[in-house]
Amino acid sequence: MRHNGREVFVLKKAKSLKFRILDLLGSNVVGDIVDLSAETSVVQVSGFVGRPDAARKTLGNQYFFMDGRYFRSAYLHKAVMKAYEEMIAEGVTPSYFIFLQIDPHAVDVNIHPTKNEIKFEDDSLIFQILYASVKETLGRNSFGASIDFDTEGAVELPNIGRGFEEYKGGMAAPATELDPSYDPFNFGTMAGTGAPSFPQGSGYGVSKYVSKDENYGALFADRTLQGARTMVLQGRYVLTPVQSGVMVVNVRRARERILYEQFLKALSEQAHVTQTALFPVEVQVGAQAVTLFEENAEMLARIGFDIHPSGVGSVTVEGVPEGYSCSPGEVERTVADVLAVLSEGTGGLPEMVQQNLAEKFAVLGASGAEKLSDPLEARRLIDLLFACENAEVTPGGRRIVVIVGIDEIEKRF
């Protein structure tokens, strides 16, 4: 197959459908799918469905075929998603390649000009059969416990069963990190006043963004106390004293806002995002994906990705935007996520396209980043956040910073 004078696919006969998926979409996809097979008097169902833990926040690799012809069906998509209930987090979608064989007289293919949509004689029956088939496949492959919800802020509790008494003797108390030089009362004072002093140029002065919600007016008029230490809680939150109480920053959401504004500037050609160089990581993605990466190479480079073709159906990653995870496993996951974003396509006004891409790449970078542990990195994160044009909310409108006031703390005692 050729596109714009270039060969996109040059494929030999495949040994099986799974090998053809490997040719087109790469080993990352093939490694995350399991066989689907069911036969009834009404319809025969076959193909592959994705592992729940491999579901992505961006759509891609969802395919229905009826007697070998591709079609779309929002209704049958709901049947598949229903089978994954309680196995995947809200907002993510698994891959699937589902083939249906049915009596042609029971199907109307003329409901859409391009014949990409069809109507079955008994849609509800096909829905139930497909749902049951996918559900049975997931259960047979022991995916019933593959729930991966966003547990940001939740306390991680051990799974303790009846054998706890037998094993608890080997459990060690968690290690505690101590800083003997830390004095929580050493805030410093303003000369001659006895009042706390504030750091110059700290980034925590009066903000030009003031929210009407709750105490946000106080939040952006507040300042951190000089000499106060930041505390990192479970790698997910940064806590630091301020005049009116304690400021709590959601790490993932802060990273999302920071990356969003950096990417938006880069996409509008105002700047380039700082890149983290990697030892080359080769990823199998399939021939079609290689073409997508080539077509979007300039845009990806502008926001910090160094991804280039390196063979038949593969790309090599030598750089990712600063803030993205650099571990090989996460790099492969990032490539799959970037591919899903590129596969969606874009349209509309250039400004809207840029905002849409910046938000999607910011979410990917923030969700895959390493957990925060170093207080110095925490201070740098806060500095970068309050240097943003809007430090209050993520691009999607979720709160980033909260002030827990002294009054609220005192109520607990």
C-alpha cells in the first residue's frame, strides 16, 4: 500500500491474524491481547481483546469486523466496555479486534453512505452474546482482579488474610527518615517586628489569579514562611507551612499544569521544551505507526521527543520531554500513548489544536512520571507551578493547590 508516493505497507502472507496485527501495530499491542472465541447459533465471535491493565486513556486499536468487513458500532462498543466493568479505571479503553460471522440476511449494511455502520436484525441479542463472550474470556484469563483505579492520596493497606498471625513476626516496622538539624519553629522574623519574614523572589507572592472558590483569595495572597521545610507525602503531595496554615500541592496535577504550559509555548513556536537524553530504546510499533511518527516528527521534536524510524516497523527513542519517566518500560508505554494521540488526528482552529495536543501530552507526562521524594525537587516543583500563568487548576479544571487553615486544624483537636 502506498500513501503520497511512499510505501506504507509491504506485507507478506501472515501465518495468522495475530501475526498480521504484529506487522501493523507492533509487539507492544500483540503482547497485551488474548484470544476471544465463542460460537452460537446466531453469531460466531472471534479475535482478540486487550488485557485490562493495558487499557489506555486515549482511543486506539478498537476494531469490529463483520464477515471480514470493518464497521463501527457505538452500541457494541458499550457491550465490550460493560464486560470490563470493575476491571479498568474510568476513562480508559482496552484494545480489541473482534470478528463477527453472521447470516448476511440478518444484517443491514445500507444505513450509512460509506457502509461503515451496520444494523443487526436483533441488536440486543448480539449485544448480550458479545458481552458474555468478552466477559468469559477475561474471566478465563484471570483478569477479574486487574483493577487499576486512580488511588491518588489513598492509604496503601496490606492485604491481610487468615495467615497474618503466622507471618507477622517477619514484618519489619517502616524505616523513618530523621533530620536532627530541623527546627520547626525556626521561621525567622522581620527585624524589629517579631513577625515571620518572607523569602524574596520565592514565587509565593500575591498572584494575579484569584479564585472565588472557598479560600483561594487567601491562598494566592499567602506566603511560605522563611526557613520552613517542604514535606513530601507518599510521593503524591507536597506540604509546606504558610501564614494561614498548611499549603497542600497535588504533585501529579502540578506537573500536568507545568507541562501543559511548556508544551503550549513550544507548539506555538515560542520556545522548545527541555529534553532528557536516553540510552536508545528501540520499540516495535508497526509500519503504519512509523509513518505517523515520521509525519509528526517536527511537532514531537518541538515538545521534547527524539523518536525516529530505526527499522521495519520499529522506532528508536533517544529523548523524551523533561518530566517524563526515563525507565525503559515506561518509555515503551509512552510511545504507545503518543501513538494513540497521533492516531486520533486533529482538526479545527490552530489554537484549539495546540491546546488539545498540549493537554494530552501533559496528562501523559504527569501520569507516567516518577514519584516525588526529594524535598529539593518538591521546592523546584512549587517554584515552577507558581511561575505558571494559572497555578490554581489543571487544563481540565481540577484543583491543584489547597490551603488547610489553622482554624480547620484546630477543629481536629
